[in-house]
Amino acid sequence: MVEKVITLENVSLVEFLGPDNQNIRQLAAAFPGSKIISRGNEIKIQGQTAVISRINEILSALLEHYHQYGQITDKTVSQYLSTADEDQQDRMLAASPDVILFGAKGGVIKAKTANQQRLVDAVLKNDLVFALGPAGTGKTYISVALAVRALKNKEVKKIIISRPVVEAGESLGFLPGDMKEKVDPYLRPIYDALEDMLPPEKFKFYLENKTIEIAPLAYMRGRTLNNAFVLLDEAQNTTPSQLKMFLTRMGPNAKVMVNGDRSQIDLPTKQKSGLIQALDILRDVKDIGFVEMTSEDVVRHRLVKQIVQAYDKFDVQQQKDQANRPPREYQQSYRRRQDEVAHHDPGKHPDARREDDGTRDLPVNQEQQM
């Protein structure tokens, strides 16, 4: 173990160290693998070189704070510890380009499949990206992580996340509460992802000052979304006019992601999906990224991958059966022709039965002929 001694000068020990050295004990608790001992105006640090360096940085920052404001509280120590953690994460991110973000509990968030990495690369390269694929492929989670990273890196000033409010095959009826309480259940997956990536206090702060905005798609009309990372999730449930409205909100210095699953369209049967139409219209437009995810990218329970593959196989068979079936127009035309024939000569209708007029030939008995 390495040891370093810091001498405190021109400092009130009671105000800097806190009652019963609580500030130093709080700092020591954040680094359980090291020892921090306070004796008189000296603070002795023992531990690994990298850890000692971090503790020294925090103590230097606390000393600057003390000389500026005249006191140190336990909240002050917590704030500088949090800042030090973020700085450490930024250094680790710079050293590990495959890591997108560190979660609220320190977990590493990064692409787990080749297509997820293609999605990350596409967002870095393009200002507008369409991410397509079945459930469980990480489209939403990776997108939210990229948005939080852009905010932390000060590449954007805010995050705007939206979803169309469409019920998934069932009517929920009247929902009580104000507008936020009515739409929050539809946006719950977004909240879950953000809560994994941001400390509760910071997440609450971002929501209150509108740094992070989560809203239904209808709230996007008439706005210009600039200096923002904008994510539209569940885009398969948008109408053509809704998706066109959303895409034309894009302002300067904006990153826009559109996520969707073509196999889970919850719109009324006769309503065309805006996502399907947009893919046909925008496929050849330069500087727009398109990333296709497959069942191989599913990162949920192992059964989810098998479920997706089984449904894909079923859909392919349905399409084959439909292709081999005569078109309805042909069936109707054939029936009309048969009806016309029957009108002019009922006996020629294929369903008509020949009546026995007594002249029909009977079977011949060969013995009687002889």
C-alpha cells in the first residue's frame, strides 16, 4: 500500500472535518479499500496509487470550496463524491469506446450484439436513424443510453422522448387523473430505462427543469426540436401524417431516432402505419441511417428469441398460403361468368343437375345381347 500525508493550513479543523470528523469518515466510507486517518492538521491516506490520487483530488476540491464558502457539510462531501464518480466514469468511457454509459448503480451499458453496435455507430454518423426489429432487441434501451450519454457529454441541451398513445389490442376505458397520470402508463418503459441510467435525485431534477421531457406524440405538433436528442419509440403505431409531423420538427443540432417493430402494429385494421410508409419514402435519402434488428439480437429471456422465431415462421407460412390462393377478384369474376351462363342456359351451369327424361342409356347386359 502507498501512503500520502496532506497538511491542512489556514483551515478551521472543526468546520472542515465536521463534528466528530464526520466529513472525513464519510469520505473514507466511499473508498472501503483504503484508510483515511485524521490527526491534528494532518490527513493520512493509505491505499492503491489510483485510489489515493482520487481521494487527493476530492480533498483538494473540498479545500477550495472551504476557502470560498467558509464551511463544509455532509451534503458538500456527497456532491463532490458524486462529481468524482462522474469524472471517473468519463475517463473510463474515453478508455473504453465500446461502453455507451455507466448505469445509476455502476453497471456497464454497451452493445451486446453486432446489430446493436451497428445502431450505436449509425447514431454517431447520422442525425436521423431508424431502428427496426422485434421485441427484446434493445432498441429502446440502447437509444435511451445514447441520449443520456449525449446529454452528459454536453452534445445536446435536452432529451425529448415520445410515444404514440395507442392501446395494445385492448380498451382500457376511462383513466383517472390529470394528463400526465393518463399517459404515464404508456411511457413506463422509457421511465424504467432512465431510472437504470440516472441517480434518482438527478433524474427528478432533469424532469422538473425540462432537461428530460417525456411526452405523447401529439405534444410535438408545432414545435421545433433543436439542441436535443429526440427519440420516437413504438413508431409502428403512428399514422402517416403523425410521423411526417414528427420528422419535420427536427431543428439545428438535433439527433433524432425512430424505433419500431413492424410485427406489432396496434392501429385499426384499415389504418396504414406511418413507419411502413416512411421506410418506402425515405429509404434512398442520403444521411439517414437504417438498422435492422433480428431475433438473434434478442437480449431478454432465452424464450423470447424462440417466440419471435416461431411467429416469424408462422408469418412466412401465412404469406405462402396467401400467395397460392386465387385472388378474390379472380374468384368473383369466375362466379359472375358462371352466373351469366346459367342465366342463358341453366343446364350448362356447373352446379346444375341433369334431369332424367327416361331416355338416358341404361347399362347393357352382354348376355341379353347375345
